[in-house]
Amino acid sequence: MVKYADKLAAALGLAYNPVAVFYSETPPEGAMKFKRCGAGCVLALFKAVQKDMPAVVSAEAYGCYGGGFYLGYRDTIFDNFPAFLSTGLEGRFEGEGFKKTPALAEVFFEEAAKRPPAPHRYCVFKPLSQLAPGETPEVVIYLVNADQLSALVTLANYARPSNDNVIVRFAAGCQSLVALPRLEARREIPRAVIGLVDVSTRHYFPPDTLSFSVPYSMYLELLDNVAGSFLEKPDWLNLKRQWVKESTCGG
């Protein structure tokens, strides 16, 4: 296996393994997966990947319908989804209340539908350090605390003339982890995506944790910019010493 010596993870002092996401016709050996479609959250699989075990989602078993949609295996989520996201349907089901009206939820859904389709049978979630020869991620995901998020936002803008190189949107959990950064990868100048702001999936993670997802090209850019940056300066090093030992994941 190729060992990704992720100096960014080391500089950040991560408590969680960075996760690579890519599509493949072949699943990794021993990968966790759902038993069927229609039930199960991609976020639960993603959380388990933090324990060094790969996971896959596929057209045959993608968990909940939202996961199938955002990872590119379905054309829609389910009937009356805008009502479900907003006010609900009287006598049928209660809405989630994430959008004030079904009309506003419909606008959100039309935008979300622009997510890229799945190019291969499996969407693979794998610890970055376990990538094998020939496996190139589309997206790299970091789970971070507030200090680490501050550092990543700073680094994302460190070597660019603009200062709007990180976005955060209302989005489903798997949408922010995978679909939005895959869209960003298609931009001339891709941006990073702060995620896990989906209230319905927050219970999978500690309250001080958010995600920071980057297209692979931006991941390489961030790695190149660690040396000589603030990550080697006293302000960051003193902050880091408050909550982490020098033995960190990432190599």
C-alpha cells in the first residue's frame, strides 16, 4: 500500500484519520457496506472509516434515498421531498422544518440536483493512509475541531489572491462531504467545503467537530503550502500545544 504521509494532518494534530473518497468498479477487500437501499445513513459508514476500515456505497446498496441521490446513484430522493424538508403534509407526515416553505425547499432541491452522477459502481470511503497504487481520491475529508478549522480556512486562502476559497452551505451531511466538493472540483478554481451542518446527522459526531472537504487538486495545494506557513509559527504551535500531544495521526 502507498503510505500517504499527510504532513497537513500532522501539522493540524488531527484526532481523526483523513478520509479519501473515490469511485471504482472494484470495492476494497473487507469494506463495510449497507445491506440494501432505503435505510442506513452514509454518515454512519463515514464515521466507521475513522477506525481504519474502508466502506462502500453502491447502486445496489446506498443506504437512505438521500445518500443514493447525493452520491450520484439516484435521480431523485422521494416523492414530496420538498414538503418533507419543510412543512410536511397534513395527515401524512411531519416536515423537518429545515426550509420555511415547500417552494423554498424546491429551490434547494433543484440546486442539489446538479450533483455529479456516480462514474463507477462503488463510491469508496477509505482512510487516506490506506490508499493503494492507482487509487486517486476525488475528495479528501478532514474532521476537525474549531482551532483546526480556523487553520484550514487560513491555509486555503494562504497562497491565493482571493479570500473566499472556503464555502459553507445548508446541505445534507453526505452532500457536504462528497457532492459539493465534487462540484467544486469542476470549477476553474475549486474551493473547500465546510460540512456536517445537517442537524439531523449531527448526533454521529462530537459537538465540537465539523468536516472540511477538499477536491484532490486543492488537497495537493494545501500540502504544498504547509512548509513556511503559519502552521510552523508560534501562534499556531502554541495553540496546538493546548489540546494535542505531538504524537498525531497522519504520519
